[in-house]
Amino acid sequence: MEAKDWWEEQVRNKLQARIAELEPEVAGLREQASDIRKRFWEEVTINTSTGGDFEETYYTINQQSALLAERERGHKLLLMI
């Protein structure tokens, strides 16, 4: 076996081992993002009766949106590794 072939095999084996380690984590993040999307409107209260209610609604939506975006970024980063 040539040195190049040996090196490629070593790299391939390490990549496959790392992918196997990350697959459960990726699946977990994918599930979390899916759950957040499913419950998004359950977590958000829409009330625009007064200016204060409108502001509270705005911040609630932004908070849920940021949480979902963070989970999706984590999922994408793991896929890039």
C-alpha cells in the first residue's frame, strides 16, 4: 500500500468515526428545532389591545424566533463539521 493510499484510508476512517459520533447529536438538534417549530405559536401570545400588550407580543415572538434560529444554526454547524 502506498503512503498516499494509507493516508487517505486513515483520513477516511477518522472522518467516518467522527460522523458516527456526531449523528446522534445532529438528530437531537434536528428534533429540537422541529419541536420548537411545532410549538412556536403555543409559546407566543398575541395580544394587541394596548401598546404594552403589543410590545410584549413583539418581544415574545422575537424570543421564540431567536431560540429557533439558534437551534437551527447549531444543527447547520454540526453538519459542516
